[in-house]
Amino acid sequence: MKRRNFIYLTGVGAGAMMMKNFSAFANTIHPEQALEQVDPRIKKELADVALNAARSKGATYADVRIGRYLNQGIGARENRVQNINNSESYGAGVRVIVNGCWGFAATNNMSKDGIAKTAEAACAVAKANAKIGGTPVQLAAQQGFGEVSWKTPIERNAFEVPIKEKVDMLLAVNGAAMAGGATFVNSRIQCVNEQKYFASTDGSYIDQDIHRLYPTFTVTQTDPTTGGFDSRDALSSPVGMGYEYLTPKDSEKVQGVVTRYKNRYDMLEDAKNATQNARDKVKAKSVEPGKYDLVLDPSHLWLTIHESVAHPTELDRVLGYEANYAGTSFLSLEKLHSGNFHFGSKNVNIVGDKLQYGSLGAVGYDDEGVKCGKWDIIKDGVLVNFQAIRDQAHMLGLKASQGCCYAQSWDAVQFQRMPNVSLQPGKTPLSVDDMIKGVEKGIYIVGNGSFSIDQQRYNFQFGGQLFYEIKNGKIVGMLNDVAYQANTQEFWNSCSAVCDERDYRLGGAFNDGKGQPSQSNAVSHGASTAKFTGVNVINTKRRIG
């Protein structure tokens, strides 16, 4: 790299390291170091050391994950930069089965001796676990793929984009909001690159290069005459894409009462619109509680899917293995095996996948070497499957894992994490405008807001960003203080229509927590706009008494 390019790349951020690291083992780095790569031949050599050491200590199965995790975060408030962070975490985690039990150990000592000792430590952990007893691990068969690779299909590597360019963009976004009358504005961009190498005694050597990006902001507007205030968050989505996501494209815009976005995002335009939206929210009519038909935009519906569908269909929650972190599930193996548990209406078709272009969950192979795919979870409203990994597959009568195993870093053991879980588009041509025309008394909700859900993922309440009143098939104005309440089965059975594939978009969670010690997973949820009939709406501003 030429010196002048290095200086331009580092920009204002070479020495500003203020954000909390994502891993206990993360180190701050200069931006240009993120462009370095570890030779796959070196990773394969180290992987073989681990696998051979594990076999020598009695492992009947072993896998090793060599990971280099890069994170860059830039934040700005009004006209100043608040923080710039570049971090790297590099190490290896070894998982083994000895005497029918799992063992795991990890290290950031990337010498051959360090890797070998880590594999031996994992075997020692497994042997200690075996003394406790219990049912031996039943690992679903998995073919070895040999030496293969997969990479997120990006057009522009976010880590190659100069920090100055990112800072200029955030300050321009903030400046546009302030020029429009915003009282406060915070903006942020976060870039992630996971360079992951997986090898196992099954015969796989899998090299993957995974990219994610999340640009966002919050605009706040106050009313000095009343003391009231309100805010509007960005209508961006966290994506499994490169920096090309931030190149606006008219064909990727969804026009309507507010502009929304598909695979390209216009951050500056959205900030200008958000400023006006926040101002309108301050003055908007407070909702009258009661029953309404809800028209839910994908920018809102993704979170409802995440909390009320994706989490309760995780098999470990269903079985009660995962309970402390946000509860178990109202679903059961009995409900699945009945073959007639109506989770939702016939309009509800939910799939799990790790393949969708632009999604946060898209990878070629999961963290135990399973090639990723797609499967039905709810078909025509009926529960037909859960989410399972290799040591859970037999519990569902499956011969193979569904490929949804993940660890947030090399130093964390992999376990079942939700894939992308998405509501499929309707098969009958239907636009959002035509859907609204069929609503007499309703609310159109855009963007996600606060939510609450019980420990079995059954009773819930969701808010949003923007609320528009629908009367006699037309949007007549903005509402505020809206939240809807329902239980999961009641809600999804009220789904009376889903727009077609032209409206399909992804939303998602850049940091979804699960497990103890907790781990973070990035996951997308797709949907087209959907209508739910007769849902209870409350006024969040009213108090009892």
C-alpha cells in the first residue's frame, strides 16, 4: 500500500479507539491492517495440528475453527465525531467428542504448540464431562467437503473505504437533519468482517469471508412550546453486503407515504425525511384504543417475526435447554408431531434459510461444517419443523442438521442459533395500496420500536416508528402512542393477506443475544407487507387512574 493511500485510509481515525471491543481478546488495530489476510495454507496446517492432537487423546470427532474477526465502528452526534474504533480478534477454538461427551477449549496462541495444547485441553474437558455421565452425544452424519471456500458477494469492501469518506457521510447526514430543524441527531456505521476457517475429522477444510454492514441514525425533535419530543430511527436494514449498500438507487426505493429501501439505501434522503417525520410525530393525534386491522410494513414486521416465530421455533428453547436468556417456548414436540397445530392462518408460510442474498445470516457453511440450505418451519399455517443442529437432528427424526450452528467468535463454543426466518410473499398479486384500499378501520405501521414478550414467547406487545390511520381504504393522517397486544397464535391466525414478492424486503438484528455466557448473532427476517385483522391496540401514553 502506498503511503498516501495509507494516510487517506486512516483519516481522522488512526488513533481514536474509544468503543468497547466486541471480544475479550480483541485488539485495536490501524485500519489498513484489516486488509491483511491469513494464508489459507497456514490455517490448514494449524487445523491439522489440532485435529491430529485431538485424535491422539482419544477424540472420536473433532473440529477446529480458526477465526479472524474485524470490527469497525464510527459514530457522530450533530457536528462532531464521537468515536472511531477498529478492532481485530484472532484465535482458534477446538471442539471434540471423547467418551461420548463434548469438550471445548480456545486460544489466541496461534503457534503449532499452542494449537496442539488447546486440542488436548478440549479432550481433557470432554473426559471430565464423561465422568458425570448422561446420554452420549448423537452427532448426525456429515460428509466432508474437502477444501472449499465461500465469500459474501460484495461489490465494495467496507474496510477499503477511507474513514474520512465514512465520517463525511455521517456528518452530512447529521447536517441535513439539523438544517431541517432536528434538535438532536446521532448517526453510526458499523462494519464487520468474519474470516472463518473450519476443519473437522469429517474431512472438511472450509474457508469463508463474511461481510456485514449497518448504517443507522436517530433524529429527535422537541417542541419548546409544550415540552414534548419524539424521534425517528433510520429505515435502513443491517445487511450482509458491502459498502455498495450505501450507494442510492431509485429502483431499490419503495415509494409511499414514506420512502423505504430494499438492497440500496439513501441515508441522506432518509435523514431529511426522518426530520419531518419526527416533527409530525410530536403533533400527531394520539391513538384511540380498540380493535384495528393492522397493515405491517416489513421494516416493522421483521421484529415481530424475530420474537414470536424465530425464537420459539429454536429447538433448544422448545426442549427447555435454553431458558435463562429470554425464556423457553410455548411450542412442543407434541404440537409438531400432531401435524395439525395451526400456528397461523393459511397465508402464513415461514421458512428458515442461510442463503438469501444480502441477508445477515447468509453463509455457505455453518460453524460445524454443514452446507447451508432452506426449509419450511410453518407451511400453510401449520407448524412443520423447528431449527436443529447436528447433535439435535435425531430428536426431530432428521438424518442431517439444518445448518444453523454458530459461534460469535473463535473463543466461544458454537451452538444452535436462528437462521434467517422469513414470512414468504403472497402468491396472488397484491400491492400495498390495494391492501390499504380493503381496510375500513386500521393502522399502517412502519419501522420497529419497543416491544415486550413473555418467557414462553406467547403474549406480546409491539410498538413502531411511524403510524398512519386508515379510514375507508385511505390513509388520513399520522397517529402516535400506538402499540398492539396479542398472543402469538391469535396474532398469526389473524393474518388475512400478504403482499406479493414485489414488496419483499429484509429487516434484521445486527446483535441478537442468546446463551450464557451470552453470544451475539446477526440474523435477517424477510417479509412483504401483511394485514392482520382485529388486533387489540393500546395507547401507550395513557395512565390508569
